[in-house]
Amino acid sequence: MRQYYRVMAPGDPEGPERPEYNVYRAGSRSRGRGRRKEPKRPEPPAGSGDDASDSPPSEGSGYTVYKARRGFKRSGDGPSLRDRLPGKGGSKPRAPGETPIWRRVLKWVAIAAGVWLLISIVAFAVSAQIQKSKLDENAADELGGFPAMVFSGQNILVIGTDVRQVGVPDENGNPTKQKCVDAASSGAVHPDDCLPARADTLMVVHAGGGSFRKVSIPRDTLAEIPGEGAQKINSAYAFGGAALQIRTVEDFLGIDIDHVVILDFEGFADFIDSIGGVTVSLPQPIHSVISGGASNGGITLKLKRGENHLNGDQALALARTRENESNEVESYDDTDRARTQQLILEGIKHQLTSPWRAPINFIKGPWIAWNAPKAMVSDMGGFMLPQLAISAAIGGDAGTKILIPSGATPDGNLIIPEKQCRNAVRHLLGEPGPEPPKCSPAQ
């Protein structure tokens, strides 16, 4: 059966008050295998042809009348049917070219992270330049480094002094003065009313050019000190500050020192605290008394074998431990001390590079960046110190070569044979040094 539907179009002669009609022709679909015979449709009434201007069909004429609704718009000013479909929620559609909300949020998060990173970089650069300005001029004059460390390896002398903290009694029982600490941490010769500081730690680091290797020199090693004769190598710092210590190490190993790092004990402890402390795994228990112990303003340290998590003061005390008073340990010499210091450095590196610490380190970035340079006084400022960190990351950890003495003098000076020095230099540079090492003078 076919049906016709008609809508009267605008301009109908019947008048605008009449509703509009559309006429549709309805067809039937074939069902089953055979095609149903179509009954004969009635003839349309006169005057009701296909012309849009004809009057609407009358009832019983064989036509069905539907009122036209243009589009999906309902009467009134409400939202269209499309806007009321499930999932639309009536929300305003995004304009062409408009960025989705999640992208805008991600953009601002990235901008905030970039600003936070920039603050960390600026804090590091400013702090590094302040520390660089503290270095003694005589020590700076002994150095011959150049700024492109990443591309070419350079030698860095790391010095830790035995000066006590401010207020802690010195060896004569007098409270340590601030100017004594400042002189020791800057590499200057000690003032007349201060006890001379000695080099408590001596380490040479070869960094850059894809390498990062280290050699530790025991503090009691016998060496020829320019102008002072054969002395313990750490005495050079007491006689002439960092400048004389640099020259002594250069002669001892037959190499050039390009940069110097003097550990600042107060800054070192603050830096350790800013990264959340360090974890060290000790091969033996360590009990020690530093700067007179806790009862005299110093630190009393009692650590177990295995893992120990240390704060800044504890890590500093461990690095300065020279005598192990634990009943479980028979001896503790300079080589053990050097190995312990390496464990601390490894703990610092782990705290800074561990993926699990990355979110915390990023949040605390400006504080870490500000405190890191304060752990040292160095000729390397805000441009060179990042290169040192990059060199450490690229070069990996090749371990530390510790000079092993072949014996000792009656007064306790350690004898390092020339062969040991040559092997140490080859480990450090990857080749023989530019000058023959003097090492310990013959006895």
C-alpha cells in the first residue's frame, strides 16, 4: 500500500494561519520470498496533486497528514534535540580550534615545572659563585684548569680539613673561632691566633672526557713538601694553605692539578640534610668520638655493621673518623677511612640519582641547589660544577684507587713506593703522567 503525505509550503493561498504540511510518499518493503501485490491506490481527489500549493487532503482520501517540524528544534527557545542527546549533558560544544581542557591544564603544569626548574638553576648558580669568591687567591693562582671539562678530562684535588666547628674546643682546649674555620675552609694560611688546620682528606678526581676516576692519598703519607722537607703530606696545608697542598700533590704524583675543592664542614652537613640524609652499608661497626664527643660539643658515633641511614652531622663525623673504638674491630687505618668516605660519596650519588627519589628531589630542588655548592669552596663556579656532575654521571663509578703503603717510618709516616704512584696515575689518567712521580722520599 502506498500513502502520500503532503505539507503545505509557505505562501499557501489559504493564509499564514494555516499550519504547514509536507507530503511524503510511503512505500512498502517486500517481505518473504515473493513480492506482495500492491493494491490499487485510490485516485487522489481533485485539486490535491503534487503541487505544494494544493490544499491539504481530506479525511478518507487515502492520504495521511503529518505536521512538519523543521530540523530537530522544538517549539520555544529551549535547546535542540542534538544538545539533549545522551552524553552531551547539555554542555556547550567546543568552538572550532579551541584547545581541550586537559591540554590547557597540561600546558600550565609544564610551565610551572619549568619555572621551578629555572629557580633551582638560578639558586645553584648564585650559591656556586658565592662559594667561588671565598677561595684564597694564592690557591687560585696555582690552578690551570679550563672551562670545557665535559670534553677533556681535568684533575681536581679534593681537600677536607681537620678544623673543628665553631665553639668546639681545639687541641689546646680553647673554643674554635669563626675566623679559624673560615680560613681553613677557604684554603688560606691560618691566622696567628688560630691553630693550623691540616688536610684530613686528600683525593684526586679525574673528571671529564667520558671518565670519572679517583685516587685517595692517606693523610699520613710521607712526602716532600716544597720549602719544608719530608713531612706528612697533610702538613702542607698547615704550612701554606691550599696553595702549598696543591704543589705538594702535583710533585708527589707527577701530574697537574686543574681545580680544587675544599670541603666546608658546616655546608657539607646542611647539604646532606637537604637531600634527606644518606644510607651507607658498613663492612664493620664503627664507634668513634669526633671533636671531643657529644659531651664537649662534638659527636659520638655508634654505627652497626650493614646499612645505616645518617643525617648531615653523622655523615660528617663518619667521614672524619680516624680511630674506630669498636670492640669488634682490630684495626682501622687510613685506607679503611678512605673506603668509608667513598661509601658516603656513593650514598650521596644514590640519593641524587635514584628514580624513587626523583619526585622528592624535584620538589626540594631549589633547597638542594642552594645547599650543594655550600658544601665546598672551589674555583669551579656555576658553570663548571654542573659539568662535574655531568662527568660523574657519564663516567660512571670506576671505583677508587687507594695508595697502599709498603711500610712506615718510626714516627708513623707511611711509605708509598714509586710503583704504587705510577699505577695510581695510570688508573687516574688512563696513561702515564706528564712528570715522573716523586712519591715518598727514600729513607
